[in-house]
Amino acid sequence: MAVKIRYKSKIAIIGAGQAGLSAAYHLKNMGLKVGPDFIILDSAPHAGGAWQSRWDSLTLSTVNRIHDLPGMSFEETLATHNTEVQANSAVPHYFDLYEKEFGLQVYRPVKVEKVYLQGDRFFIDTTSTAFSVLGIINATGTWESPFIPEYPGASLFEGEQLHTRDYTDAAYFKGKHVIVVGGGISAIQLMDQISKVTSTTWVTRRPPEFRKVPFDDMAGSRAVARVEERVRQGLLPQSVVSVTGLPYTPEIEAMEKRGVLQRFPMFSEITKTGVKWADGTERKADVIFWNTGFRWPMAHLDLVVPREEGGGIKMSGRLATQVAKEPRIHLVGYGPSASTIGANRAGAAAARELVKKLGIQELLANN
């Protein structure tokens, strides 16, 4: 078995999406150098984070707002102002230019398999190389960890079971009856597209709450505060939609008029030919399309991040990015920072707090 060469640095950023690049920018802005002072590891072969895996029909006109990374606006990297540009090409292009502009060398594709503590250093084993650092900013995102809940009979179903991340375009579903499961923004957007080419049945765990009033800064702050309160107590974070509700857009109004938004409660089991409710009602289906979100990929940190009894992680720090029981590790994109604008702010806060905790600026000043 080949021995991996171990590289030594001070901070490792795991993940080069929005949060990871934001953290890297702020570390460099504080005088830290890529390589000896911090390293950036990313499992994807190219720049762009999860954006490079999104479906082709997700354009700049339909995606939730893309927030600028610090120091370079997204708009200035666009070759056109056409809002129908695919997000899965425009955003990776932006991230790639950003890495080059600020000299943020990213080790890729490098998948972190395990992190463990030895003395005062974290040892990071990856698929190709090994590293050791004093602190970690974990920004891995959730795209690689789709969540499909377990239901009786799932293995008997003779149709297809797909997840949001498997979606390519609506044409694939033509001629098939699709059970769309989930009450989030992605479920609504994709059901809108699919329902224009075939029949659908919408199923959610809770009745959807549509927000007909503007979602202003105050409402946004209240929503973030509720999620933050949970993670500071060590509870699992809630989904964004459960806190904010769904915006009542013209697209949703049109879906309502087409009768697409007739919602059914969750079924109790899956059969060979479809789904079945507790009262005996059955509905046949060719596809069960799970828009049930993602789970935060944490297995690589299991040995160094303590969990609370319910499975959550107790967080601290200014923006609740710091692991309370292991303050040399920050989780950006977890809990209240699970959005593009939240990830930006969290990346900055995590970088500053970790540098202070490790006393790195004092070390730099003395060298």
C-alpha cells in the first residue's frame, strides 16, 4: 500500500463553493498565504461547487438570487445580460474566474475521507493526499447527500424513484404519471415544468404555507434567528421553507389556475404500482420524484465533531459557525448559513474567528 505524503498547513477549507471561497478570500485578505497558511480542498473536478450539477432548465431568471462573492460581482463575469443563461454554466464560470483573480489555488478533485486529532493537529486523509492542520473550516455543502425517507414497500416499487439531483429536464417524464414529493421551492419549480408535459400528484408532509407578503430584510432576519437559535441549542436545523414559507409568485398563481397545486398528505406505503394512503386510497405512478432535500455530509468529521443526543451539533460564535465543543472547527453552510448570502457572511466570520482562536496573526507578525 502506497504511503501518502502528508502536507502541513495551518487551516484547511474543505469545499470550494460559495462559503469556502468566501472564507478563503477573507483569510488571504488578512495576510495568510495559500499553501503554508491555508489550503483549499474540493471533491469536484472543476470550479463551481454544486452549481455545475444543476439541471439545464435552471436559468438565471428562475434561480434564487445569486449573491456576489466578496471582491468580485457575478454580473461583471457574464458575457450577456440574457436571463435565460443556464446557471450550471454561468456560476461555475464565475467561480473559476474568482479563484484565478485572487490566486486561490484549490486542490481538486480531492475528497476528504476522514479527519482525526493527533496532539494539537487535525490529520486529514483524502483519496489522494494527506494533510495536517491546526483548524478547519468545513464548507462541503449538501448536494452530494440527497435524502430519501424510508417508506414501507419502497423496494417493491416497479417504477422509478428519482431525487431532485437526478433531474435533467421535464421531457424525460412525458407520458409518465409522476408523484412529486416535497413542499420546498425546488419541488414547486420542477413540478411546474413536469406538469406541463404530463400528469402529476403533489404530496407533502405538511400543508404548504404560501407567503403573499414581501419577504423583506426584517422577515429574513427573523427566519435566520429562528434557525440560529436551534443550532446554538444543539438541535438539528429546520428546513428553510419551514421557517420562511413559499413565496406566492406569478408562476405559482398560474399553477394554481391549472389545478396543479392540489396537495395530498404523505402516503403511508409504497406498492408495486404506486403509493397507498392509510385510508386505503391508492394512486398508480410511473415515477416517485423525491424533492425531500439533502443532509449535511458529516461522516468525515465524525471523529472530531461531538454530536448532541438528538444528532445535532451545538454551535457558537458570532454567526453560529463555530462548533461549541471543538472551537477549532467551523461549519459554514450549516444551519443559519445555509444560503448563498448566509454562506458569504459565515465564511467571513469563520475566517476571522478561527484565525483569532489559533493566534495565527500573532505568529505571522513575529515571523
